[in-house]
Amino acid sequence: MKTFSRTHLPEVVKYNGEEYRNDAYSSGALSAGSIRKLSTIVSYNKLLGKKTILVEVLSSRLKGKTDAHNRPYKPTKWVFTNK
């Protein structure tokens, strides 16, 4: 599985001649914490015949900055599939 880092959330990611779009169901399950491991999402999508990539989004203004608890900001993870 390929991981991309971006400063904004794209609608479509082109990789190896295929278009990948945001999979709202998988992204929501990952962010809500109902599925803790990304490998679970990848194996489920593989059963459905989908290829999966991960897009990590962190605003360029937040790079190198810390939050109120003096911890660096973490990127938001989005799951993209090809179908």
C-alpha cells in the first residue's frame, strides 16, 4: 500500500495509471476508531477487489507547529480506493 503526504485533500489521486477516489466508509471507520489497524481496511478492500492507498493531509501552516499540549500536529489519514 502506497502512502502520499499532501497539504490539502485532493478529489482524485492518480497512481500507476489508475484513479483513486476517497472511500468515505473506510476513512470514517479509520478516523472514528472503530477499526484500529489500517491492515484490516486494506484486507477488506482486497476481498472486494479494490486497491487501496493512504493519503495523509497536514496543512502547510501546521508543519513544525505544536498544539496546546506542546505536541506536534499529526496529519489526518484518508483512505482512497480505485473503484
